[in-house]
Amino acid sequence: MINKNLINSKIWIPPVAVFFLGMINVKGQEAKKDTLREKEIDEVVVVAYGKAKKTSYTGSVATISSDKINNRPVTNITKALEGQVPGLQAVSASGQPGATASIRIRGIGSISASSNPLFVVDGIPFDGNINSISPNDIESISVLKDATASSLYGSRGANGVIIITTKSGKKGDARVNFNISQGFSSRAVKDYEQVTTDQYFELYWEALRNRYKSGQISSQQAAQMATDNLVNELGINPYGSNYAKPVGTDGKLLSGATALWNDNWKDILQRVASRNQVDLDFSGGSEKSNYFFSLGYLDDKGIAIGSGFRKYNTRLKINSEVKKWLNVGANLAYTNSLQEAPPSSDSRTDNIINAARVIPSFYPYYERNADGSYKLDASGNYIYDFGKYRPTSALQNENAAATLPLDKNENREDNFSGKSFAEFTFLPELKFKTSFSVDLVNYNGHYYTNPLLGQGAEIGGSVTKTNSRTLSYTTSNILTYDKKFGQHHINVLAGQEFYHYEYQTISGSRSQFSLPYYYEPDAAALLGSFSGNSDTLGLLSFLGKAEYDYRNKYFVSGSVRADGSSRFSPENRWGTFWSVGGSWKASNEDFIKNLNFFNQLTLRASYGGQGNDKLSTYYAYQSLYAFYNNLGEGGTVASKLPTPDLKWETNLNLNVGLEFAILKNRIKGNVEYFQRQSKDLLFDMPLAPSLGFSGFQANIGELKNTGFEFSLFITPVKTKDFEWNVDLNLSTLKNEITKLPKGSIVSGTKLLQVGGSIYDFFIPEWAGVDPTNGKPLWKTITTDASGNTVEGTTSEYAKATKTLQGSSLPKVMGGLTTSLVYKNFDFSTLITFSIGGKILDNDYTMIMHNGSSAGRSWSSEMLNRWTPENPYTDVPALSTTTNNWTSASSRFLYSGTYARVKNVSLGYTLPTDYFGKIGLKKFRVYVQAENLLTFYKHKGMDPEQTLDGTTYYRYPAMRTITFGVQATL
């Protein structure tokens, strides 16, 4: 398209017990001074364009320290955020190594526009791939959640901000840190339980018999027909020639019939995978400069054959005081990665995860003789069985174990990120900082289907290559004034920022290779498609902030930012965003001090507005055109209607919080209430297809997110040799549509209407199985002639009435961290949980067919199908004639409540007596487990799904056990 203008164990500790544990000492040992974590009470946190003391900051910010991030066996740091911060929802919808978790901060802020938070690395917005940042390079992560905290980033921070601060060198001797780990991965959740071969043949016999039965065919005749045709329908007889008709007319397997093989396709398509990681860094500093240099390597194999992620990364960070009035710094990072990602997230027949599930074990993956022995080729090797005899539903002519090693599904990326700054000190209180940041991502996709085996052989193989290049840069100029006047303190900031983004892509495909093992397009004869396009985006911003405090008790702040976005027309290009906030450090008041109870007590509140321009198009207000081939002549067709009146979506954020610390800082907590209202929603309004356009973009409706956030940090025991810390956080969320241009909008399985959420399921209600005939039933709601509502049931899915069936969004989510240190041993565990919400399990329906998908695997739940002897069940009668019972309904809608032992770590640090003489400062050995245990009712499905609550044959989460060594020189 072209733009017209180029602009597992459960231990309950009662709260009272925790309280008294905090007051005791272990016998024979004197407790340390009761200023426990005094520094943390007034810790400095990284915020927008600077730093602030946490207790006096008027905004809502949460910090994750390096010890909760470093050495986690995760490929992408987004997967290390779950359960760490109240109000932050991190959902790992794919276990594919290198995949990114979806992150939402304080709910969903938009319907059609992006709800992704802004990532900021070392003070400057980051546009690279987030998996290019090594967790071992990170010093801390700050999550900015309210308007005061994030409004200085304007429209870019409308959905919250995640600030990543990388490590810097420290004053003192040079240090060398080394970390090496070896891990092994498997499925975090066992797949759905399936019927055995014997059970399958008996069930499918029953499905055939039920189909054959009619007014003209007796039950006895139908039974004989099912016995006669069973093997032919399934295409195979795993019981051998001695049992040509393995199931008798009574529907039971013949006596003595035993399957000659049992080939579980998961054994050949999935594996216990390895994970290897090495990190090395050098750091040091003097009075006037410091440096940090790191090197990293990661090789993370996936549990599906042919999948994995390999990465090489390096970072150089230098800061120097060139003059007393001039500080300069540079931060350069480069990452080269290769992701091997065979199809694993849709319903394609070559989906490697789906293939392992839907092919039953009586279909062999190597060709077999009638007696069950393997067929061998001329060289004595096994011959892969592509199942030409298999029914279509059992992936006919597919064998991923044979084709994947010959194919390519590669995503290569080069990520370069460069940052530099110069800070001038004109006066002790007046500073000016200018900075420049560039992010360059070069992506190459290579998808090759071999010409030797599988479906690619029919067209002589095919190849598609895609290249894209993303370049963005940000310049900022910030002037700050910070001054104390007696008991008064002010901080003023003013600045300008410019952001430029450009994207280019090109793609082509060819087919018909004359020789195998040549992967490039030049080796293929037939040109397929060729396409390419480019986009640009610009954002100019002016910003300012003022903060004032009196006697370190009363704090007020205000900020404003104006953004001009090239997405909108010149008339609506500029949006102005603002925030105001205040806090009261009550613990500094004499009447609070005299209570001798609170070590800290701070009340804060803020309110502000931010904008959102992140639509799917870069040219939101313009009419766009597409070109088509018209009998060899170029044709131009309008593809998008102009929307010159389109304007900024606005987020209005209210935050009220209370932070406290008691019992000499042994118990600390924070409670916050938030209300996040989105107005003038950027929305893709649908149009009738007959008009020639699928829809247009408009500002419509309003959306509101409200909730409470709670965090509690307790140190029940702290002695000379033993320390126990407990960290709990949880948050509630209610998402509500408060305004729409019309009554309701149906989108797939969801309904948008005032009073509901954006992810409300709108599907038929399951009414069970008719006990008289075994047919599925769905609820109907009609109106009679008198206008009365009449409820009934139907066995025809098309006549079922769609009704609201709940939302996919959880009501409560959070995490519980426990850490223990005993002498040189350390132990920690993180448990994440989610309460409420629903998940529509479309994966499960693949193996819940009534018999109409011949040869496809069956869930063990089908053993409870309707029969005359089992009339009261929720599984319909079997038949090879479809009854649509697996269509979307509340029957396959499951609770999203779950808990997961996300991380467990056990380490031992050798006493310095063992290694101090050879120059080692620290030597630690450890073992870690990621996704160790999952507690969930609906067995077989991983409860961590997409935000909209719909499964889609995706790559499962991985359980990873890692052993490692850390050393510091």
C-alpha cells in the first residue's frame, strides 16, 4: 500500500505467627541491628528521565532487582516479569524459545490500538527486539504504572513504561564475573490423555455402527458392516493378518488380538531438549570513570524437533567525567540470533505440536510389515511412513520427523543498539543532558520445503526469503534545575525529544528445485511471488516537569508533554498530555513518630492524561491504495478510506496509594487503587463487504480499567546465620466498556457492549446431551407471540442462541516469593497465580470429535460417550456423521484459575577459605527450575494462554532444570 503524503507443597502460616516470628531471635544468637532494610525504605528508583527516592516519589513505580532476574533460565526477559510486580500481567502464550511474553500494565487500554508498554533502556526508549537483551546484563527493572510516573514519555508511555537499567562498572578493583549453566527442558504440562489403540478401534467400530443404523438397516446388519469396514475406514490394521477383522460384531476386540506396535508420535516429534548458556563480563572504575563489558552465548533447544534459539550478545558501557563540568557516556550493544521455528501456532497440517497430538499411535512413523517388523531400504535403514493410506484427518502424506531435518524454518536477526550522552553542569544545581539513541534491527526469514519428501515433493520443493530492516533513533535534550532553599526543595525539568522510525521489507518465493540440498532461491526454477514496501513515522515532543517538597514531608509534582505524530492529519497532529501528583510522608510527622509504630507511612495520589496513536497503520488519516495485476496491466484500487478527523486516543489515569513499614522495617507493604479510563478509542469500525472496504478507523467509545494492588514484604527471621524473607503481591482488575457508537459489536467469539469487557465470550450455552438419543444440545432463547422469553434446547448448532459466557480476563493475579539464606546456602521460590477468567480450549476440540474425523486421535473423555447403557453424560453418541458438537460453546470453556511454581533456585557459595588464595572473590554452584509445577484443573491444557483466552494449537510452555556455576575474580 502507498501513502499519498510522505509524512506443590502447601504450607499455611497464619499472619499472627508471621508477626511473632519477626520478633524472635534464634536461641544463642543475637539478632542484628533492627534497622533491617533501612536503605531500602529510602531506596533510589529509576524513573522517567532520572531517579527519585521511592518514599517521596508521587508516582507509582515498582522495582525488580537484579537478583530476581539474573541467571533465570529464560531466553526473553519478559518471561521473567510474571508474578514480580502487582498490576503487571505477563502471559507466555508460546513456549517457543525466543518468543516474547505479552505484557499488560493495569489492564487493557485499547480495543484496536496497541496496549503494549514502552520499553526504555538506560533512559532512552528502545525499539529493538527485547530478547536481544541478556538478563545477566540487567541491574534493575522499574515499572512505571500511573500518569505521574509515565506521562513524561507522553503517547509512547500510555500503556505503562518498563525501564531497564543495565549494569555499570563500580569504583574499585576490576572485576571479572563468569556464569556457565547447562539445562534440560521438557513439557511443563503433560498433554491431553488419549485412548489406547484397543479402545480406539472399539470406539470407532461403534461410530461406524451408529452411522449405518437406519430404518432399512437393523442393528445386527449395522454391526456386521462396522466389523467388515473398520480396517478399510482407518486405513490400517495394527493387529496383523491373523486378525483381519479385529473387532467383532459385539463391538469388542477379538480375544488374543494385540497391537503389534504402539508408536507415540510425541516420542519422535518431541524431545528432552538441552539449554546451554555462558556469560562473561568485565567491569571496574575509578573516581572519574567506569566501564562494563560483557559477552554472552545461549543455545536453547526447543522440545519440538527442529526448534530452538541461539544467540550471541555483547555490550560495552562507558561513563567518564571528562571535566568537572562534563560527563559523557556510551552504551553499545550487539546481538546476533537464530531462531529455528517450525510452524507451531496455528491449524496448519505441518504444525509440529499439533502433529504430535492428532496422529494416533497405531499409525507408525516407520513403515511396517504385516507381522509388525520394520521395512528396511536397500541400505538397511528404516523407511519413514508418510501415511498415504491414512485418512485426511490423520494428516495424510505428512511425517514431520522425516521432513523437518530437510527443511528450514529460520529467523535470523541482527540487533544493534547504540546510546550516547553528554551532560553539562553549568551550576551545581543546573545541568543539561543531550543524548542520542539508535536501534537497528535486520531480520532475515528463510523458509524452505525440500523436494525429496513430503508435500514439497509434489512441487519440487519451495523457498521463501524475507528481509526487513527497522531503523529508529531518538534524540533528547533535557535541562534540569535542582535546588534546596532551607526546608524547601524544587526540581524542574524541561526538554525536547524527536523520534524517527522507518521500516522496509522485501519478500519473494520460488519453487521447483532441480537438485536437493540447495536452499537458496537461485536454485529454484519457477518464480512465485515478489513483494516489498516501506513505512516511516515521526514524533516530535516537548516536555516539562516540576517537583516541590517541603521539610521532606509534603511533595507535589506536575508534568506536561506535547506530542506531534505523523499518523494524524496536520489539524489533529498534536496532543497535549499532563499529570499532577502529591504525596505526604506522614512518618516524618511528630505525632506519627511518637507512636513508635511506623517506620514509614506515605500517602500518595496522582491523576493525568496520556495519548495513544498506535494503530496498525502508520498512515491513519490518509487514503491508501493497492496495486493489482490486471491481465498484465497495472491496476490501482483504493484499499483504505481517508479519516482526516481521526485524533488521539486518551488515557486518564487516577492512582491513590499508601505505603508503610512497621516493626522496625520487618514488615513493609503498599496498597494502591487505580482507575484507568480510555476515551476516544481508536477503533476499526467494520463495514459491509459490499461497500468494497472491510472497515474504517474512527474514534469511538470509552473503556475503563479499575483495580487494587497489594504488596507485602516480611522478614520473619533474621539472625547472624539465617534470614527468611517473604514477598507477596497481588492485584485485582475489572475491565469495562463504558461507551460504544452502537449497541454491541460481535467479533468472532467475543461481544463488545457497554457494561462488558473487551474479552467477553459470546457463544452458545451447552445444554448437555439428550439422554434419549445421545444428540448434543445447546440452549435456545426465543420470544413467543406474547413477547415472553422462552428457553429451550436444540440439537442443531446453527439454531443455538449465543449468550454471554464470561470474560477471559482474570479477577486476581499475583506472585509469592520466598527466599531463605542459611550460612552459605541460599534458596528461593516464586509461585505465580491467576484467579478467574475463562479459556476456550480449541486445541482440545481437535481430539473430541464424535467420529467424523476418521483416524484422528481421541481424548480419553470419549470413553464416557452416550450409549443406551450410559444415557446421562455430557459426551454425545458416536457417529461418523458430524454433529458439530465441538463448535465453540460453553462446553469447552474452562476456568482460567491456576497456580504455577514458576522458579525454584538452590545455591551454595563456597567459603572464602577455599578459593581466596587463588584470587577468587566468590564461587557459587546452583540448580534452578523454571515452570516446575503447575496446579490446574483442566488436565492437558497449559493455563498460560493468550490474553483473549482462546487456544490455537500453540507451542507449550517448557519446564527447564538448570545447573550452573558462578565465579567472580
